[in-house]
Amino acid sequence: HLGDDVRQVDWNVFARTDKYFIKRFLDEQEMRVHILLDTTKSMGTDAKWIFARQIVASLGFMVLGRDDR
């Protein structure tokens, strides 16, 4: 396209297809996650406490699986 920077042209694709494609990248950022768990007496029953711990553990494993901190 007129005005596009020639340094951004994907020359490998052009060589195969004879069409111009511009390289575009999305900057991936590492996400910092804080998971807080209420440990006060307001958690009440054992069932509520166990359920909350399971949710926190699940969220923690999901975050670690994506290599985020």
C-alpha cells in the first residue's frame, strides 16, 4: 500500500504469492495476578472454606499454566 514502510513488508510471503503483506505484531505482555483469599471467620462453614480454597487453587494453576506471575 502506498505509504507503508517497506521494512514491514513480509518478503517471504511476497516471494511465494506475488502479493504484498505487511507484518503486524501484537506485543504480548506478562500479566501480574494477585489472588487473595478471605481467611476471616466470615468464611463460616467448613464447606465454604474448602470451596474457596479449591477456587483459589484452580485460578492459581490456570495462571501458572500461562506462565504469568
